[in-house]
Amino acid sequence: MIYEPGFFRNQFSNYSSIQSLIGDFLNDRVSPSLIASFHKIKQDKFTRTVRDEHLIFKEVISSNDDLKALLCHPILYKHAICVIEPAEHVGINSYGEGVRASSNIAFLNQYIADCDSILIPLWKTGKLDSELLMALLSNCLAVIVEGGHPTVKDSQSFSDLNISLDELQQISDEILLSRGLKTAPGIFICLGHQLAAQSHIRLIKRATQAIIRDLDPNSFKSLSYYQNLIDTCNRIKETGQNLLVYKDNKKVASGWNDPCFAVALNEIPEVGEVELLHYSHTGEHPSNEFSKLHIYHELTSHQDQGIVEDSITYEKDLNIVMFHSDEVNEEAILFANWSYGELHKALSPVRKSISVSNLSWLLNLPTSIEILCSTSAKGQICTEVAATCINYRDYETHHVRRSFSFQFHPELLDDLREFKFSGLPTYRKLKNDDGVRMLMRVIYEAIID
């Protein structure tokens, strides 16, 4: 195990330098890197490093013993990004290559920000000790849940891996609940984006069931607060059970118990470069429940205008790379956003009583989730929920912490190849790639929350 953070400036990479290097990368599209001289000195060594999994990553976790050893060295993981691999690759590209996109993540972090990456290949290791894993993921710089070739609509598609869909869902649930004060943001990509969407519905179901079943009315000073929570949960349950999901005017899911409620087959598989557009909807929908969810999202979007929307507005004509056939349903995310908001309002007056109860985890739920953008190809909207911002408004300070999810692959260039096969891109090329800029912008903004 190498205990000093950084590669180009070994021992000297830290939070401030990482922040400065990412900020300078985003500042314009033409200036050279602040560590260009170090790039030149170590170019040959870095090229060899990129071609070896055990070198491009500062650490590769293989067991619980690896987690224990790593947790003894906070200087390493506090200045590193953890990359979770649900599967061995994200798909097969036109070159016949299985694309292990996490290696590109490690390259980008190191080359742009001299930021180390730690790989957690769950598809190989199987389920790890939850307490140890979350101790690492909560305290690193950021957590990236990568894509993968299986489909969350079919648990059997994970049968060749050492981890099941249900076990991955549990980890996704825990990551979403771990975004507390001074914790690592989550960035969920492609399959990770879909896992997060399913986790939102799982967590909302779990929360409403726990409140109705386990909440003690005698623990509140006023019975009205208890009744308000119960009424809120019943409204959420009724809406979730009755909400319909449509694609191309065809019903694909009926209610939150439907296995395709959160994620369903996209109308058209998207592979390659597409344009990002602001998310919008007319509000017209066959489901009677849709209108209130859409209006509520309009309020959320207005309150939480964020970096992805700003990028679309000011940088114009953003083109990113898609590599998927499933997509997250907008109805499910609109429902999750409304449900989180309703729970937050109902929990807020009783947060002190809840915080010292066995239901204290309810206060770790997101408070809203915003659909940031959609994709367009040949003038048609293809993926309505191309990215989300998951907001956590602190009950006491009202400060908002954020995590993000992307259906697209910001770490892949338009050839959909790993850099170790396609050749290492130049700093200037990366500076002008919309997907890479988006990834760096999200990492930058998320780590300063």
C-alpha cells in the first residue's frame, strides 16, 4: 500500500490542490494545466501506469482485510475518490471491447487534479462488510458508482457476478442515506443512476412503512404532529400505488410495486453522442397523479437551480456520450421528489424527537431530487431523466448538500473506448470535452458543499 497521496506531485496532493486544479481546468478551454511540467516529467511512467489496473488505482479493494488496512490510513482515502464497479464492464463498444469505464475515471482524476482513485470491484469481491465499506465511502473525497452491462429490471442478469442485484441495491440505499455533514457526495453513472432511482423508491416505501408501523404517538408533545406524519405517509402510499408510467403513450408500469416503475426499457437504445437539453414537460399525462408531481418539481427546480442547468444555459450545445438501453422513468423521479419533500415537511416539526429514536435514519433521507436535463437526438427527446441532483437540506442550518446521478457516461469520449486502448487524450482535448467538463464540474461543486 502506498501511503502518500498523489502521483505527479507525490506526497503533496491534498484537498486544496485538488480543488485548485479542477477549478483551473474548468476556468477556460485553452490554458495549460497548472502541473503541466509534472505531466511532462512523468509522462512515460504515467502512460505505463494507465495500462495496469493495480497502478492506475491507488488501491484495489479485494477483501474486508483490504478495507481494514486502508481505514488505518485516512491521509490516503480522504484525498481520494472511491469508484464502485457493479460489473466488470459497462458494455461492448463497436471495437468489440468490454469497456471498463472506471479506468477512465482514474485517469481523469489523476491527470486533471492529481487525485487518487480507489477501486472497489464488487462484481469480483462480492458483498463486503457494510460497516467497513461505509466507513470508507463516507469519508473519502467522493463516491462514484459506475455503470455496468446487467439490467436492474432483471435480477438474473447479475447471476454471473459475485454480487446480486439486491445486494447492490442495499449498498445504493446506504450511500444515499450517508450524505450527512462533511461526508462524501455520491455520483451515480448509468447503471448506478438506475440503481439510485430504484433506491429512491425503496427508501420511500421503507420510510412510510416504518412511520406507520413503528412510530409511537406517545413520543410527541402534540398528537397532531403524529397524525400529520401518518396522513402524509398514507398520501404518499396512495399516490405511489396509483401512479402510471407511460412511454410513447403506452403504459409500461402500474404503481410503485411494478418492477418497471423506476426503470424501464428506453424507447430507443442510445449509443454515442447526444445533445443535452433542459428538462421540461407540458404536464399532460394519462395518470391523474402526475399533475401535482409535475407542479411540485417546477417549484423544486426553481429553488435549486444548479450547475448542470447553468452549464446547459451558458456553455450551449452540450454533447455527451450515452451507452444504454434502459432508462429511469420521469414519473418515478417526480414522485420521489414530491415524496421526499412531503416527508421533510412532516418530519421537520418533530425532528428532535425523531433524532433520539430508532427512526433517526429518516432524517438522513434526501429532501428533494431534481431532474436536471434530457437528451435529444435528431430533434426527439430520447431520455427524459438524463441527470438528477439529489438534495439534502440540513434540518438545523438549512444548508444544502448534494449528490448527482447521470444516465450518460461523462468519463467516455465519443469513441466509447478506454484510454489505455485508444491512447491517452491531451489535456487540451479533455478541456474541450463536454462530458469530462461536466464530470469535473460536478466533482468540484459536490466536494465543496
